[in-house]
Amino acid sequence: MSAVSFQQVTKSYVSAGRTVAALQGVSFDIQEGEFFGLLGPNGAGKTTLISILAGLSRATTGKVTVRGHDVVTDYAFARRQLGVVPQELVFDPFFSVREALMIQSAYFGLNKNGAWVDELLHHLGLSDKADANMRQLSGGMKRRVLVAQALVHKPPVIVLDEPTAGVDVELRQTLWQFIARLNKDGHTVLLTTHYLEEAEALCHRIGMLKQGKLVALDRTSALLAGTAHTMLRFKTDDPLPAALAEQARITGRIVQLPAHDAAEIEAILATLRQSQCRVEDLEIGRADLEDVFLSIMQGVHA
Amino acid sequence: MSGLINALRLSGAWPLFVKEVLRFWKVAFQTVAAPVLTAVLYLLIFGHVLQGKVEVFNGVGYTRFLIPGLVMMSLLQNAFANSSSSLVQSKITGNLVFLLLTPLSHRAWFVAYVGASLVRGLAVGLGVFLVTGWFAPPGLAEPWWAVIFALLGGSLLGALGLIAGLWAEKFDHMAVFQNFIIMPMTFLSGVFYSVHSLPPFWLGLSHLNPFFYLIDGFRRGFFGVSDVSPWLSLGVVGSATLGVSLIALHLLKTGYKIRH
């Protein structure tokens, strides 16, 4: 039985008099114990899909199940299986960290959850903030509380919607160590993220959404192998010749160009030399998930 | 009683109820003490101006007459304010998501929000009663009527607040509901006067206002006299509470404006 199953899920809504198709028949399964990454640009439908899974939103057509139970008709069972970390940094200003966690536990019928709450606080580095009011916490601390709140009922399926957006390096490390451990202990994890290196490092399998459609679904290693090409990376302050600029990925001074073999690398270098473009820190490396992502999003899967 | 609490605990309604009570109790100065003070000011000013000039029921001075009305008005307004402001705040700040992610049923939501509204309404009502009663003890001729109408009034307004909280998308919407529906209905319900002193048109209109029956029936509990039969009031208020509760339950079940 799948941990999560999306079956022909569509979602459309009317916005400013126009019908928007946010999801157009998305189907895939996540297996028990899997660490699954859901990637896609802003507006691709990632959060919509997760909202439907969590019961925050309803699918227009199609069906979503959690461990075999429908999220609409059998919502109580489904929600007990899910621990969702929402994307927005929300909190209840009336309560302290521990109060918020104890209240959340009680919603799930857990009235003696103190030991697990303490463990969560410890693992997320929140022990010394346990009695602080939510309003007094920094953004990163609030994010940790969101994670703790999602885990109070030890859900078998953990859903993280861009949990590291705007989060400092230390928390990212703490968070991933903790989530990876939970995954090792058998929890299924569904992650959406903008940080592709995170997805590459953590996820067994990856699905990519584009304009409400699933455009890629494979093991992370297979997706990476699918792009057989290498990348030529260098830094430059000069403008690139037009022929290269078209296919280059430029981040500040850093330029990356796909190159399948030595001949192509030679050709690129020749073009650079002819246009008197001075380059530094030249290196050749394998394509990473970001390259796969970009080529799929541009619709030219190499 | 412990069986009921256990059932509520299992359904998740109990923790939500406790959370909702804590929410207003932590700021009790603003949510309980302030409305009591407002009611006392009404009593002092209106009582001072009108005492001896108006006698509504035989042998009942104006200040004494005013007290049950003020108690009920405060109870109703605060029961409404509790569920409505809690929901609209949670919606706007986004923390309603913590509740939306839980397995709580729409019935559990209803019981918890209306229950907490009732507690706040009763706390404020009792506060007003104790403080104003000190100035002019109104007596308790048929106390069971007072209890029944206090419970029904708090529940009705709690459920109405739930509907308003679900419907409102911002504080402006809530102010519209509060200022254009709740305030006129409470002020035109006979808090400050007996509706029999009104011209026929306004008297007829008052009889269409469920709040009138709430206040009239409640007052019966203190003086043993009322403008209409307390049984008629019970029928009207009971039906209104049932109707409004069914609407609130339906909206919660369909996730009106909270599950898209």
C-alpha cells in the first residue's frame, strides 16, 4: 500500500473572472518509507497539491489517499497519518511554545505527550525557548516550532512545504539531520523545496511539476543519469558572445554551459577566445539536479 | 459529567474548548472586565437620569428594571465577540491552519467555539450582575427562566459569531456585522425600556427581533413579570438557536471560506 497516492487530481478555480487550472490530472504514488521530493517553479501547483493532501483545499476532480484512506471521506484517519509543516510562518500569539505543542497534541487525543514534546524541543534546539511566548521568537525559531507542531502526534507521513525558505544554515543542518533520522526510522517524507541541492542530497525519488502537470517522475539517480552531459563552469566579467549566451546559465559572474564531449568544450573555448572574453576558475563537472530541473522546465530534456 | 468530558476529549472538542477559553481568559481585563465596566457606566448614567421618572413594571424602579437587560446585553455581545473575533483573527493571521490539519469534526469545532463563547458570555453577564446588583438588587423571582435564557442567549450568539467569523475576511467585515446587525438588534430589544411604551409600528417590529424574547424571558426570571409569555419567548429563542446552529454546522461541514 502506498503511503500517499494522487489519482488524476485536478484543481481549477475562478480568479478575476478567469478559470485557472492549477492542477491538470496529476497522478503518482509515494511508497512507505520513501523520501520524496516535489519540485517545480513558483505557481507550478506544489502547494495546491499539498493543500489537497492535507485537507486545506479540495480537489475539483480526482482522488487522494493516505495509506489507503481517502482524504475527504475518511479525513480523520488521513489527518492522523499526516504531519504537515506549512509554508507560511504562522503562529498563535496567545501561547508559549510548550503550550502550543501541548494544545496541538490534545487535538490528536494525546493528553500525556510531555515526554515526546520535550524530545522534539530538544532535537529542534528549542529547549531554552519552551516557555517563551511565540511572539518573542525569531523567524527561524518560529519555523522550528512549526516543525515540532507537525510532529506532535508522530505521524507516519511527514509533509514539508518549503521548510527551509529564508532559514539560516544552522537550522537547515539541524532540521535535515532530524528529518533524515525520522526517515530512517520509517517515516515517509514528502518535501517541496526551492533548494535543489537539498532535494538532490535527501530525496530518493523526485517528481517535477510544471504548470499543474507532472513532467518528470523518477529516482533521483536516474534523473541525474538522464542528463548525460557535463557542464563547463567559469567566471567572467566580460559579456558573453551571443551564441553562448543563449544556452548559458548565468549567476552573477558564474557562467555554466552544457557540453556533451571534448569537442564541444573546445568549440566553446574557441568562441570565447575569438570574442576576447577573459575567463577565470575554469572547471568541468557533472550536471546536477539544477541542470536537470532547468532542462525539463524549458521542455528540452537532454 | 466525566463521561461527557471524556467523549469531548476523544472528539478533540475539549482541548479546542479549553484553548478558546484560555484565549480570552489570558486577556480577561479586556474581554471580561472592560465590558463589565461599560455596563456599569450605562447603569449609572441611565439609572441616574431616569430613576423616578420611568416605572416600567408596577413596583419595579428603573434602575432595578435596567439590570437584567444590561446583564443580557453584555452576555450576548461578548458571546458573539468571542467566537467571531477568534475565528477572524485565526483566519487573518493564518494560524487556523493548525486546527484545519487536525482530525476534529465539524461538530467538535461547533461545540468548542460555541461552548467557549457561552463561558465568556456567562462570565461577563455574571460580572455585570454582581456589580450592578450591588447598586440595586433586582431579586430573583423565577430564577430558572434567567438560567435558561442566559444559556440559550449565549449559545445563539456564539453560533451567530461562528457564522460571522467564517464569513468575514477582514476586521472591516466583522465591524459591519457587529455595528449593523448585533448592536441595533440588542439596543432595539427592550434593554432600556419596555417595548409596550413604543408606538405600534416599533412595537410590531420589536416582536420580530429574537433578542427581544431573550431579554424579556430573562427579565421574567428576576421580576416574575414579562411583556409576553416566557413560553412564547422560549419557543422563539429555541427555534432561532436551533436554526442558527444548523447553519453554522453546515458551513463548518462544507468548509465555507476555510477549506478552498
